[in-house]
Amino acid sequence: MGKYILKRICLAFITTFIILSLTFILIKLLPFQRPIGGDAQQIAYFDKQYNLGYVYRLDHEVDIYGSLLYKSPADHGRSNYYYQVPVLVQYGNWLRNIVTKWDWGYSKTFQPNVSASVIIQSRIWYSIRLNIISVIFSVPLGILLGIWAALKKNSMTDATISTMVMVFIAIPSFVLISFALRIFAYDLNWLPSTWPVDTAPLATRVKGYIIPVFCLSFGSVCYYCRYTRAELCEVMESEYLLLARTKGLTRRQAIVRHALKNAMVPIFPVILSEFIGILGGSMILESLYGIPGIGKLFVLSLNYKDYDILFVDMAIFTTISLLAGVVLDLSYGFIDPRIRMGAKK
């Protein structure tokens, strides 16, 4: 088991390295976008790129490095000329900068000359808090509804829950938040119409979580409910559960001791994968509600063509997804002792 865990972690890091390397090269092949701001900001940006090894800085104009990126104003009769370094050379410098200085580049349009890692650190906690709260609400509620529907199989309760789940699961989050904003924020004026600032009163900040958490949890509740019902119904019809009943266990004991435990084997990995899906799917919701998280930052970096910010944002989503895959595989062995990952036949 230990060898399997070490192997899976190593493979995850190798896969992350390959994906990020390809992403870096493809992003650097995109057309270059000049940074915004005056000459002082642009000079500061290109000097940072020079220190990172991404551009050449010369005191005269040449033709061997392609088109000129920027010419600084003359300082005491002398100008600096900046040219782009070949992509593969940039790639080597990128690896060196991350390993030796943990330097992922700088923003050129979103927050000029601010480190990309600093910008991400200031925004990632908004997304993490929002998604954790939505999971806390959606997981128990969805599982309980699924259990209730499974225990009332083929009854009016089961039909009602299943019908509502099938209808509501098809509603996209951006449609749901649009209706929630219209009804609860604008018509009734009960909740904020946008994400409250950090200096807002505590009550206002708490209310600011209600609409996004509800919209993020809504689809997940339906998904967990449907999946839990399906798995529990299948387990309850199995032969070993019938054997447990014939040995004297009550229906409640058989369900709690055997059915729920075995049904959770495929449900728990679904919870992990759904959490990652929420983290990536909150981009639209964060943009609509004005939440300053990494989902909205991803959209803004695309609009501003701020490639360094875009790359770090993609690196976070890639790393979390791959590590979640490792946790997902290992979770099978912890939930069901019969499963031994990496065991020989």
C-alpha cells in the first residue's frame, strides 16, 4: 500500500509537470500583449521580465531577435531595446525561477508589476471558503434526501423527490443565481446584490454568502441525492443484505451496519470529484456576483490577456484536480477494507 501511494503521488507530480510545461509553452506562443500604464510602469515590467530571463535588453536595435517589443525613452541619450527570448529558453528560465526563487511571473495589465503568486494568494481564500461552505451544506442534505428516497422506494415521497431532482439538476448555476438575485436582492431586498467588501458589517458579509452558497449547493444536492438513492437501492436488493435480515438483524440495523457503509464506497469519490467540479465551475458564479476569487480572476486574466496570472490560475486547478484523483483512489481502500490498492494477485 505504501509503495502504491508513493507511486501515485509521483505520477501525479510528473503529470502536473508535463501539463504545466505544455501550458507554459503554449501560452508563450500566443501573440505578445504590451503592458498597460505609462513609461515608468512599462520599463519596470520589462526589466522584471529581463531579470526572469524572458526578454533581451539591449542598448541598440537589432534584427536577429524578431520584432521589437518595447523601446524605452532615452535616458541621458540612451534607450533600451527589449526583444523576446526564444520560447524554449524561456521555459528553462521558468523552471529555474520556480525552483530557486518560487517566482511565477508578474501581472502586466490586471495589477501591473505585482507578483502573480501574491495576487493568487490574496484571492484563493475567497474561493476556498465559498466552496467548503457549499460542500458542508450540500453533502449531508443530498445524502439524507437520497437515503429518504431509497427507504421510500416506489412511494409518492420517492416519486416527488426523484422528479424534483431531475428537474432542478438541469438548471445551470448562472440561471439560478440570476433568479436569486432578481427575487431576493432586487425585488425583496433581503440579501446583497453583490459580494460585500471586507470592511462591511458582519451581518452583511454573512448575508453575502447565502446566494452563492445556495447556487453552488443546489446542483450538488440534486446530484448527491440521485446517486445515493441509486446506490442504496442497489445495495438493499443484494443477497448479502437479505442474509443479514434472515440472521436476525432488523431492517434499521441492516441498513445502518451494512447498506449505508457499502453504498458509501462509490459515493465518497463522487463527493471529492464534485468538489473539484464546483471549484472550477464557480468561475461564472464568481463573475456574476462579483466574488474576488480565483474563478473570477481566471475570467479577468483571459479578458486582459494577462498570461502570467492565467498560467498560475490554471496551475492551481490542474494541481488540485490531480491530487484529488490520488486522494480519490486511496479513499477506496480506507472506506472498504476489502480493497487493497497496488496489491499483487
